[in-house]
Amino acid sequence: MKKLFHTVAFIEGLSYLFLLGIAMPLKYWAGLPLFVKYGGWAHGVLFIFYMLILTIIFIKKEIDLEDTIRAGVLAFVPFGWRWVKF
């Protein structure tokens, strides 16, 4: 389950970077809001999946509360998935 979590964390992190680095500039500088609409939807689904897997791993006692909180906070930081270590 931890391997699945790290895979989802990586993909979720890339979707976040896509939103910040590509979709938002295209929306505000080029007038193309569809990238934010669909990219944001995909990122939202991935974020929910990230948190769901994190919760399952915690409930199964594979990680402690400190690691769970750290991974949850790092979901909001660009490139944060790189510092999730467990």
C-alpha cells in the first residue's frame, strides 16, 4: 500500500505543478480556462485519492501520526511529495 501511496503522491504532485506552472498562466495570460477546469478536476480526484490512501495506511498502523500529518501538510507544497519518507 505504501508503494501505491508514493505513486499517487508523485502523480498528484505533477498535477499540482501542472496547475500552477502551465494551466494558470494559460488561463490568465492566454485566455484558455479549460486547462484549469479539467486539470483542476483531475488534480482534485488525485488529491482525494492521496488523502484516502494516507488515511488507510494510518488506520492499518503502517505509519505513525507524525508521518501522517507531515504527508498531509506536504500535499499542499509544490514538490512536497519528494519529502514524504516512510
